[in-house]
Amino acid sequence: MSDAPPRLELLHFARRVVQQATASLAELDGWIADAERRGGRAPAGQGDQALAA
């Protein structure tokens, strides 16, 4: 007998991963839209230096 999880359990796990990634993508799209509405300016302390951290 194998210790591997059943295929259905793996499929449910994969679905949750994709669901979370989709939610994260929607959140990022919102942040991008907000930045574009502000004219591409980053809030104070949130520029390229914050990304490098």
C-alpha cells in the first residue's frame, strides 16, 4: 500500500492553490489600477527601494 494521497485529494489541493493565485492576481490588478489612476506615482516609502527589500 502506498503512502501517497489519493488523486481526488491532490486535485482538491491543486484547485485551492489555483483559487488563491487567482485571488492574488485580482488583488495585484487592483493595485496596478490604483497606481495608474494616480499617474504611476508610488506612495511615499513604497518606491523601487521598497521592492528591493
